[in-house]
Amino acid sequence: MYDFAAFTELATWVSLLTLTLMEIVLGIDNIIFISIMVSRLPSEQQARGRTIGLLLALVFRVALLLSISWIVGLRAPLFELPLAWLSEPLAVSGRDLILLVGGLFLLYKSTTEIHNKLQGEEEQEAQGGRVNLSQVVLQIVLIDLVFSFDSVLTAVGLVDNVLVMIVAVLVSMGVMLAFSGVVSDFVNRNPTIKILALSFLILIGVMLVMEAAHQEIEKGYLYFAMAFSLIVEMVNIRMRRKSKAGPVHLHEPYYKP
């Protein structure tokens, strides 16, 4: 399992690169959620909140990777749930329960954040000091567990060497720590991007609930739709900025008062 000699092979480095890129893509969801949560903190605590959230995600993922046998055991059915619209009972495992709880929590938090944003309650809470670091970190911990679980399951499906998985997680988390501030600032500066990001999280929540019910959704289609929506919104932002700047007339005559 911990095969250090494997790093002398080209195939191992290809697997490491592939897994690292996959972890970064999967970690974007986590960064968006953390950025939105810490935006409700006072500005001087936001960087600290992002760092704590990503470090906790790193700890959870490494801990889960070191418990591969337990992770595999979570796929074993715990009980069966007879449903009228299914020809046979639905076998519910520990993995399904984790995904279900995580998906429902993500749906609840995303819709609540959108509601608060539309009602202006988010700014009132930030000014009134009703949101503190410990509350935000607790919510980040809950969603970190779900995202880390999904990330580890992906890693187990791609690579057999646990050491390669750990290195990929460390590298991907380093990249996310380096760019989390940039992502957070961009989301906070553009309210429409924040709403779009929350909508993405709703999609991810639905995907987790569907996976808990053994209805697999191709993640490639989901991420493509998210990327396409983001590109369209970036074009809209650019157009709005140009319209605010107004037309520039370089050859107009200059009249003195």
C-alpha cells in the first residue's frame, strides 16, 4: 500500500498528476462554500476562516485515506428500504447516509444564503456581529466531511497506492490555499457570481442526494454546465463594466469654458 519505489515509474507520476487535477476540480466546490461562509465574518477574520476551513479539509482527507478499509466498508448495506416505485428494496449503506445528510445540508445552506442575500440579512448580520468564527468553522467542518468523503472515494477509484493519494491531496490543497483568497475576493466583489456559486452548490446538493438514492449523475455534464454558466456570467460582467464606463470619444473637439 505504501510503495515508495513506485515513484520511480512514469505511470505513478502520470497517476499523481491526474489525481491532483481531479482533486483540484473537486475542491472547487469546497472553496466556493468556504468563501461564501467566511464572507459573513468581519473582514479581518475572513483569511483566518478560509485557512482553518481548508486545513480541516486536508486533515479529514488524509485521515480518511489512512482508513481505506473503513471507507470500503461503508459501501456495505446496513438495511433495506422498500419503496413502491422500485422493483426491489433499496439497499442503504453508510456511504448513502453520509451523502444524503451532506446533500440535504448543502441544499439547506445554499437556499438559506440566497434568501438572506435577497433580503439583505447577510449584511445586517455582518454589521451586527451575530456571526462568529466558531459558528462558521462548525458549518465548514460539516460540509468538509462530505466533500472529503467524495474526494477520497474518487481517489480510491483512480489509484491503488495510498501514498500517491496523500501526495495528490497535499499538492491540491496547497494550490487551493494559494488561490482561495483570490476566489473569495472575486466572489465577494461580484454579487451575481455569488448567486451563481450558490446555485452551483444547490446542483451539487441535488447530485449528492441522487447518489445516495443510487441514481448516478455524470459529473462531467454537471461541471460542464457550471463552467458554461460561469463563462456566460463573465461575459455579462465585462459588458456591464463597459456600459458603465460609457463610450470614449477620442476625436471630439476640445472647447474651453
